[in-house]
Amino acid sequence: MNKFASTDEQTAGDQIVAIPTLVRKLPEPLRRIVGDLSNTERTLVGLQLRLAKQEK
Amino acid sequence: MSKTVDHQAPVNPGLAKAPTGIQGLDEITGGGLPRGRPTLVCGSAGCGKTLLAMEFLVRGATQFGEPGVFMSFEETTQELTQNVRSLGFDLDDLVQQKKLAMDFVRVERNEIEETGEYDLEGLFVRLNFAIDSVGAKRVVLDTIEALFSGLSNIAILRGELRRLFRWLKDKGVTAVITCESGEGTLTKHSLEEYVSDCVIVLDHRVTDQMSTRRLRIVKYRGTSHETNEYPFLIDEDGISVLPVTSLGLQHTASAERISSGIPRLDAMLGGEGYFRSSTVLMSGTAGSGKTSIAAHFAAAACQRGERCLYFAFEESPGQILRNMRSIGIDLEQWVDKGLLHFHASRAAIHGLEMHLATIHKLVREFQPRVVIMDPVGSLTSVGTRQDANVMLTRLIDFLKMQGITALLTSLTSGDEALEQTVVNVSTLVDTWLLLRDLELDGERNRVMYVLKSRGMAHSNQLREFLLTDQGVELQNVYLGAEGVLTGSARQTREAMEKAARLLRHQEVEAKQRERVLKREAQEARIIALQKEFEAEEEVAKRDSDQERSREETNRQDRDRMGISRQGDKVLKDAEPSARSHQTPRVRA
């Protein structure tokens, strides 16, 4: 059903609750991008590719 | 597992129930939580939600053969394990035995960026995996509302939670969902809209600096349940709810009588003592001998081989033992034999509920036939009078239903009416002994009377009693002009009566002696009279003999005269000697 959480153990280990979730493990800090990424702006902010302040 | 299910078959066949194994909770829910349905447990922070849920799981796994899943949103697995270890729950062991699966779901707001539509399928997958891994029948979601703080899309969350609860039902697991209580609503996020089968509210209130936890079943669809608030406590054995359902009047009345330990007091109580499983109240002023009479009762119970539980709220066991030894009651031997158990605690160390629970617990463990509480009045120092009343009512009912005879002592302070107890339990008790001090002639003496005693003919007399080396001794009753005589007045009266008795005795003896003498005199007279009579008889006999011999002589003379005259023949009645004397004369 989803390509991110393929096995049961993985969902627990990566603390997946919502589907779909994109986890950025490195570089620290860990980030979870929840949702279908339809909001590109927030996705970029979430991945810390863009500063949140610039969003406004 | 199915065996336990059958065993716990509910009264209502329409709704199966999963027993919680939590003391008292199954009683008030009529068998447990609705099987296969979610139950909402809500309450403020620190009111015991997590513990209740955890105990439900652990008891299910250990006692009812139902494995469980604990999904925590707030505490990590390690934290939880440590927290409940103090209650004797070894979660690690249960996890190893595949009786329990635990999962910590971490939802951190600062880690999460929401970028569009999503669902909580991840949660479902994890839950499903956990359930399947142990074959769980019970599921706990501990504070699922943590999701609301981590995720901001309320619409999605609500929709997904609704789906989750539906899914749990379809899965057929008995679920407990805990959540925070909100302002004006049962839960902060109105989860009660989705979970409508059973809602339990926990509450933690502080009144007069004493905290009390309470539990209430707000809703239980398809079953009758108690709607009152029940106090509950958390101790080293987990949660125990105190069902007020025991506030019943269904207890059977025993006709058996048991001795109070004081024979003359038994005599006052219709000659046989108290009724078994009745409640006896003994109220009195300070130093009126309440504990001594209670000790007599305890000793009497132990002597019969019955177990006695003594709750002391003001004295330590050692102190009671020493004091009772001074009046000749050896309680120590019964303590050594395990028949007498003291439980001493200051009333103020716990709240009333804790006391009640302790008493319940000890009674269940020790199984006594006699319970003594000395004094119950001190419990009012803990709660309000009303609370103490409710608690005592519950306690008395509980003891009665167990068939336990209870002796409660109550201190009456000087400024109160004697017939008023500190706690208004007078209507609940069956026998009420009133002890008081009588001040008379510069003395203070102890008296007691039976104020009431249901179901028996009891004495209406005021009796003085003494605390002697042989224990409590009831004294004889002497009535004077001003009522009952006590103390030295009684002793004076006793001495006077003794003197009078002696005098009377002496008089009687003197009279008796007199009578003996009189009889002896009379007997002597009778003998004298008899002698006199005999003498008279003697005289009479002599007279008649003389008379006869004189007549004989006369006749002989006559005969002789006739012979000499040669007259008539000898008279027929003549003497033979005369005849023989005649014949030769005829022949001649």
C-alpha cells in the first residue's frame, strides 16, 4: 500500500504513524515529512532545504 | 482461555464482558468491560488512568489468559516497565512470555512537517502487528490524544480515530482508550463521541488536604451499572475500587449469641451476650473503660478459638498489651497464637478511603470473626463527619455481610450530649453500651448501661463497674435516695447491709436457742405429768384391790356365818375353797 513502510517492524522502528511519511535521517536533526508532499513549500521547509522565515 | 470466558459469563447474555481483575471494578460494572468493544477511561493528569489500563492488561494476561497490547503515546516502554514494577507487575517477563506486546508511539511536533493529505495507516499497521504477534484480546491506547498535539490536521485525525475505533471493534479486541478530561466535556477532544460503549471517569480530589481518588461509570451501553462515585486507591497491589454496593441490607441475621467476655454484662444483655455478626457501639467519656471492655471481648473471642482483628487508632499494640495486662487480661498469648492481630495506625495518616480499603484488605486476609475498632471517632479527624459516616456505614455493612461481629468504641467529649456519638452511627449499630462517669460525694465512678440492644431483652439498670486485677467487674446494684449508689457510697451501703445481716442472723440464732430450751422444758413437764398420772393409777389400782379383798373377806364372813347358822346351801358363786370347806360339813 505504501512504499515507505513496507514491513511491520519498520513502522515501529522508524516511529511511523502517518502514511505517507518521508523521514530525513541525515543530516541531524531527524525530520518527518508527513503527507502527500502536495504542498511543495512546506516540503522544502520540512526537509530544511529552505528556511521557514522565507516562506512568508 | 475460553474456559475463563465461560466462567465469567455475564448475567446479560446479550453483552459479553471481559473481567478486569481489578478489585471492585468488576463488581460495579457487573462483570467487567464490554468484550470486543472500546472503553474510554478519562480523567485529569495523575488520576491513575495509565495504571488502570495497565492493570487491565496485566490481569488479563496473567489471570484470564488474554494477551494484550499496550500502545503508549506518552511514556516509553522502559519508563512504563519501571513505573509498574513497584506494583509487582513484571512487564519484561510478560513480554518474553508473549503475553504482552508494548509499543511506544512517539509523535513529536518539532520533527513533523505536514505537507498535504495523509492518513494514520502507520498506526494501524503497528497495532495490527502487535496484536497479531501475541494474539492479543486486549488493547490499551494510552492517551491517544497525544496525536492531537503532534499533528495539526484535526479533520484528518478525527476521521482516522473514528476509523481506528471501528477497526478495533471489527478486530474483536477489548480496548481501553485513555484520555485527558477537558473543560466541560468528558475528554479534551470529545472522543466520547466515537467511543460510546463504556465511559469511565477517574477523578482525583483534595478535600481538607486529604486526597481521594474516585471512579465513576458515566455510561455503559447495554448493561445496568452503578452510577455512584466510588473511591479507589492505588497501593502495592494495584488499584482497588471500593464498591458502595456493599451498602446493602441483605445480610442474614444470626441468632447465635456470643459472650462479651464479662459474665455480668452478658447477664445484662438478656443473659447471653451479643448477637453474632451484630455491631456493638460503646461510647463513653475519656477514661471510662472502653478499651478494657473491648479487650475483654477480644480475649473472649480468642478463647473461643476465633480470630480477632483489633484496629487501634490511638494506642500502639504494645501499649494496649501492657495496659490490659495491668487489669489481668493477657492478650499477648493470643497474639502469639496468631488469633489476635493488631493493626495500629494513626487516623490522620491516610484518607478515609485508604482506611476503609486497609480494613477491607486486612479483613479479607485475616478472616476474623470479631473486629474491634478503637476508637472510630478519631476517623472524623481525617474527613468530614459526613464522609466518616458514609465510610462507617459502608464498613458496618461490609462486616455484617461477612458475618463479623464488630465492636466500635467512640469517645464522647464532655461538652456533647452523652447519647450523641462523635460519628452518628447510633442508628446503624445493634447494641449500644454507654459508659459514663458518675460524680458523687467527691468521687468519680464508672457506670455503664445498655442504651439499646436490638432483638433481646436487656437490662435497663445503671451498673457500676470496677477495673480490678481480674479485669472489669460489674458491681451489685444499690439504690439510694439519689439513684444508684456508687463508689464509697455503695461500699458504705454494702457494709451497712452486711452489719444488718449479721445482726439479723444473731437474732435468729438467739430465738432458735430459746425455742430449744422451751421445748426441753415442755418435754420435762410432759414427763412429770405422766409420772403423776402413773402415780394416780397406782393409787387407784391399790384401792380397787383393797376393795376386792374386802368384799371377799365379807363374803367369807357371810358364808361362815351361814354355815354356823346351818342355813342355806352355799351360794352358787361361792368360793371353791368355801365349797370344799362346806362339803365335809354336809356329809357330816
